[in-house]
Amino acid sequence: MTGPGQVTPVRARAEAQQQAAVAVPAPAFIPACPGAGKTHVITSRHLQLPRRRLRQGRALISFTRVARDQMIRRCRKTGRADLVQAPHFIGTLDSFLWEFLVKPLRAADPVPRLLESWASIKAPVEDVDRVISLHRFPMTIDPSQNPAGEAVAWDKLRYETRQLIEASSYSRRAWEKRIFDTRKSWCEQGYHTGHEARFLALWNLRNAKAAATLLPPLLSRFSEVMVDEAQDCSAADLAILQLLHNAGLPLVLVGDPDQAIYAWRGAEPQALRSFAAGLSPTTHPLTGNWRSSPVICGLAATLRTGQSPPDTSVVRDDATPVLLLPARFAASGGRHLHAPSGASLFDTFGALAKEYAVQAQDCLVTAFKYATLPGINREKPDTSAISSLAWARTTVNTPGVSGEDLARACLIAARVLFGYWYPEQVGGPDRISAAHGLPANQVNRSAFAFLHSLPPPHKKWGPQVWQAMKAWPPLPGAAPQGKKGLPAGVPTVARRQVTTGMRTNIVHQLKGDEADGVLLLLPDAGSVQRWATGDPATDEVLRVWYVAVTRARRLAAIALLEEETDALTRLLTERQIPVRVV
């Protein structure tokens, strides 16, 4: 391990790469390996702007609020609060498209609003033989058409929704008409989601009159737009960026095509590579990994496109081997066993981590699917109101839950209560609250207390929820009408959780996260064959594993079927990766 402040040749090269990326003129593409310090590079570039008031600013765009907040905090921490204010912009891609390419052309009345999803409001698809909420129907955009094509992604429906549609006497064409009619009615009331923002942004940029209105202010305001995690761009996102680039807006994209793990929304690594090639003839790569050990960098390289060499570990010289744990996996519930000992797989990993001075609270357990993991309480994105309420009730009674989950739980409870109290009023709790002059803190207190008053969810929970809603003190303006707003049905009750003392999450939720020790679970037969012969350029599962192992700082462990352990041992040993089979 290098001493504090010691500048080694490796560190000097990594710092030189970062400095080059900070200074490169736009347009540019900056390929960045895991742990390369992307946020540091992006904010350092932004911090170089002079303190004097500028006519033009810079837009820093991310795909998550977490990344957005990190960039804002760093600017403020360094005394540059001016860099988070106009003419600059720091936000998500959804909010950028909405603010600059959609909202300026929307009518002021009703007030246009960007929703996180249609689940934020009561938006049922009706006039068919069953009622299904609009948010349960994912949609796709085909930017190759002009105007862009739009369709319901029937192949992306979750199991519960697919069962309802298959049991319906209405055809998919009839359902699609009602889905789009419902969506249109809500858009006419001012509501849109990120999907509509993309569709309208494409339409506006391809329409000469609309573009003539939108582009001059945009080009006048921004001297540069930086896009973080560019590998998450969908085909529609890249089409929009291409139009902005063609219009003369300087772009800088930062990303790693090998971390493209959102193919379900149209993000493909080759699409980014092709876009980057047209953006600039040269790239300015960041290959210094400031997070992981050399062993982990070597392990990650076995899952990367083109058999490229491992990234360079900048601040570590650990030689801790990759741990392989032969396992017997339970069908669900996370009750997996360490095959040689018969003990809990997670207890075994925890004991092994301690051998390398890694404590349980510094470990992360991850997998491709939620069902594989222990200790996960999550709200499914297309679930029923009663199941969402069950998730919310469990969340507020879970110690150590995040503030974001608590806020989400309160929003769900408020939406359920408002559906009962104000059955004739449309929109989300924010619009209804504004109509009745209800302060947000009053609504949140009532929703939070209501959740705490409910009994634990169970299969016959619905009638108890109904009684609690009727008895709960209503807010001003409430006008219940019988059973309107009753969250009907049987809730999905979370399985009994297995406590490991470690953080757990699926890989798709780990972008930007890291831990001293990471355990990746590979429960499916044929995983090693896939690892050995698959092509990460076309196989997203391999890219998911790549993201998983690169979250580790010091210790990477892989649990896999007992009969496949020898094959993975041989594969990694042949690639000069030190391995310890336990």
C-alpha cells in the first residue's frame, strides 16, 4: 500500500489522465473504467470556470439524483455555490429534457408537471373488462422512425399484469388504444413522465418551427453539456443528443460501454461506441482504478469486451485472492448453504471476510435477481395499491431504512388516503394538496402516522386497511364517497427476511456504490460456460457480473453451484487471477 500523499508512477499516470480529461475541448468522449473518478473529473472540469458572472454556463447531466446531488455538494463544499445556479444546470437527463426541450412549448395552464412515473398519480386504464393502472404498461420509442414510433412494450410486462391481459376478452390492440387514450388525457392535464419527455423532445427537435424556438436559448445559455454514465443512454437519448450535437451544442460524454446494463430500456454498448466515434475521432480514456485491488481489476478484465488488459489499480497493492464458494442455492428466500460445510452461505462469507479484516457492515451481497437475495424489502414498480401500501407499512417499521424509502412510503400512504378522501379529484397528492391549501408537512405527518397505525400485512389485510382508512382523521376538504378509493385485492406479503448484517441489493441498483467486500451469487447452471465463451458486447448478463465485481475494493467472492467450481477455478487460474476455493 502506498503511503499517504505518495506519488507513484502509476498514480502520476492516472492523475495525468484525469487532468487531460478535465482539459479536453468539446465535443469529446471520455471512456472511464470502474473507479476512475468520473464524478471528480466532471466536477473538476466545472470548478475550473471563473468566478465572474458568465453569460453562458455548463450543464452537468446524470441519470440519477444521487449523482446529481454528489456534484452539487462538491461545488458547494469548495465554495462555488455559483456553479449550481443559472446559467449552469446540474440535474438528471429527464429534468434537462423537460426543462429545455419540452416545458417551454407546453401550455401554462394546466401547470405542466414531470412525474417520476405514472404510479405517482391515480391513472387507471378503464373502459375495458378490468382496471389496470397506467404505470403497469412500459412503453418504447423507436427513434429510427420520423416521427418517432411509440408502442406498448408487451414483452416487458411483469407477470401479474401479463396474466390480467391474457385473461381479458379485449385484444391487445384494444388495450393499446385505451392505454394511449388514458395517457393522452393525463398529458392534457399537464402530467408527463420521462418517457413522454423523450418522445416530445425528439418531436420538437425534428420539427423546424419548434426547434427554431427551443434551440437559440439553449445554445445561448450553454457553452457545453456533459453527460455522465453515458452508457445508460437509450437509442432515443442518443438520437436527441445527436440532434443537439448537429445543432452546434458542444457535448462531452463520460461512460463505460462495458457497464451498459439497461438493455430493457434500449441502452446498448455498441450504440454508444458508434455515437462516440461520430462525436470525436479521438478518446481520452481513464484507465486508473482508484477503488479496487489489482486482483479485482484482473478479475473484471475477464468479463470485459475484447479481452482488453486489466485497468491499473492506483491506490492498492492487495494480493487478496478471489474467493470461490461452492454453494447449494435455495429456490427463493436467500436461504443458501455453503456446500462443503452445510452452514449458511452468508455466515461463511462473513467469517472469511473477517480473515481479511473486512467486517460484515463493510460487505455487500448482490445478484442478478431480487429473489436470489436475502433481506430485501422492495416495492415492485407495477404492483397493486394494496401491495404498495404493504411495502410502505413494512418500510416505516424497518430500522435503518433510507430517507428516500421513507419519503416514498409516505407518498404511497398519502396517495391511498387521498384516493379515499378526495375521490373526484384527479392528480397526485401535490396537486390535491395545493387545491385545498394543505401544507406538505401536515400531509406527511398524517401519512406517516397512518402507516404506523396499520397491523403487519397478511393475506386478509385489506378489510383492516379499510377500517383504518374510515377511522383515520380526515384532512380539510375530504369528501369520501362510500368505498371509492378502497385499495382492493390481496397484498403481496414480503417473505420472512434472512438477516446477514451485510448490505444486499441487485446489481442494477448498485451503480456508483462500492464496498470493501462483495459477494456475487451465481445460482444458475451454465454460468461458468457463459463466462468462458460469452461475448460481453452482446451478453448483458456478463456486463451485469462485471458491474458487480467492480464494486469491490479489497475482497471479491463468487458463490456458484458446487459442480461448477472447478471449471471457474481453471478459467481464472489460466488468466493469472489468484483464487482460493473455500
